[in-house]
Amino acid sequence: MEKNLLSQFAEASLTSLAESFNAQVGNHGFNSARAAHDHALIDEFIHRGIDVSAISDGHSISFAHHIALDETNMKLVIQG
């Protein structure tokens, strides 16, 4: 499954990746499939040179807030 996620995210637009992240905000369920999804998503942002420090410290990912992509600075920002 993770291989499919990697392929899916690799082909997705940055807007689509941000929408995938935002769809998980407020979802408190957690299992191995979600963990694989979350890590593949963050890895794809990083692979594309996007700064994810607003949502990830390298060990955990916060889905507390919706994000937007600041394309000028190539980073994710918390939406107000």
C-alpha cells in the first residue's frame, strides 16, 4: 500500500497534497494505514523541497490546524 501512496503523491499537485493533509485535520483515529499515509505525504512535501516545520518536528506530525502552501517561500503555513 505504501508504494501506491508514494506513486499517488508523486503524481499529485502541491495543491492536492495540501488538500490531502487538510482532509486529515481533526481526524483522531489512528492505525498503521493512516501512519503510512501521513508519513508518505510529509515525505513527498520534503522531497519537493517544501519546509514542513509548521506541522512536523521530524518525529511527529500535527493535524491540529489546516495548512496552506506559501509558494513564494516554499513552506507550509498554518491557516488562520
